[in-house]
Amino acid sequence: MANTHQAQVQDKIKYHQPIINFNISYKKLYVIFETEIFIYDLFTYANTHYIKTKSNPNGLFANSINDDIIIYPSDKKYYIFIQ
């Protein structure tokens, strides 16, 4: 993560698998892998939540504008999880 206004690196995070997708909001960073979702607080860079998922090779994910709802594929065909 980098601050482009000040041209400096804010934090570096190394993962054990390829990132498939990511999403950023005003307060949170969502990093999506095939079977995991990591949620970070953008002010502290702390990992605030971890979700183990079934296979999601396309990295499908959505969050509401105020971060109170996230949506990702379920392990059941034609279903999604809404948290």
C-alpha cells in the first residue's frame, strides 16, 4: 500500500498465494483469494477479519458503500453469502 500524494510506501504485506481480486473502500481493504478473504482496517493496516470460503476462482466479491454488508459466492450452486 502506498501513499501516492507523498510518494511513500505505507505498508507491505506478503501472501502465500496469488491475489485474485481486491476491493478498497473509505475504511477497509478487502483482499480476495480463491479460498480466503482478508479484511484490513486502512487506518491501522490491521487484519480485522478473516473469512474461509469455498473455491472462488474468479474472485467474485462485493461490499456496500458503508462496509456493513459483504457478498461472496456460497459453496451451494446458485447461492451467495451475505454478511
